[in-house]
Amino acid sequence: MVLYTWCIANDIPIMAHCGNSNYARQGYGERADPQYWREVLEYQDQRGLYPLRQLRLNLGHSGGLKAFAEGDNVSGRWLRAIIQMLANQDYPNLYADVAFDEIALERSDDEKRDNQRVKDFLKKQLKNSLAAQKLMYGSDWIMLGYQNDNSDYYNDLKECFHEILGSDQLLIGFLGENARRFLKT
């Protein structure tokens, strides 16, 4: 808890990998489960206070939108948990990004179907929710370089998230204003 307390005292943001990916051994990806961050934010000190709720934290990859689209139950549980946490007013400095989520890359009918599933889910979950104001674009550009047909990715992503968020104002937040608030720049 000392590190987190120091980060709060010095106004230092934390970015954490929060996708079940990029792990060295089977099962290690589960160490990125957002439930562990909920436990940090809900830490109660001896006075009965919750000092870590002010932690500036970005949950990178939002649990994995692409894996959620493909029916991965872990990513589905994580995405639901992250949206719920973002909507919690007790966590004013909690944000999440969608770095290297291929939701905007629709190269096949299967991808279009999967991506529509994610879009429909996010539209429903983010409608009239504080979570929509705390979701951020992230490129993870080096990973995007491995993908075919990626030249229109940014424009496609803007279109995709305009549809999901339903307003120009929320899209502007997603594309940069939410990150500015998170980073306090």
C-alpha cells in the first residue's frame, strides 16, 4: 500500500495492463484481473477510511474487447467489471483504455458479426453512464503494425466509437479529453 499512497501523495498516475494476454506461462494472464484493482481501491485502513479510492489508475485494454467479441468468458467478466468500476463514483480517478482492441478492423463477415456484438454490448452498458466519460482511446501502435489493412484504423475507430457513445461530446472525450483529465495536463 506504500507505493499507492506515495502515488496519491505525489499525484502520480498508474497504467496497468488489464487484458488476459501477453503472459509467460499458462494462467499468468489472470494476474491482470480487474478484481485485484478493485481490492486495492477498496482497501480500508485502521480508521475505517478508504484512502486508495483517489488513486489515478488506467486499466489498459479494458479487459480485451476482441476476446469478449469472440466469446471469451474471462474477457466478458473483466469488461463488465471494468465498466461497473468506471461507473462507481467512489473511484473518481479510475479510467480505462481500449488500446489495441481490433473492434474497428472488420475484414471478414465473422469479424463484423463479432464486432457488432461488442458494439451492442458497449452501447447498452455505456448509455447514460459515468463510465462513458472515463473510457480512453489508446493506440498500442506497435501491435497495430502487425495487422493487415490497418491504414484507416484511426478513422474507423472514430466512426465505431461515435456509434457506440452516441454523441460528439463523448467521442471528443474518448479521443483525448478523458486522457487529458486522467493525466491532468
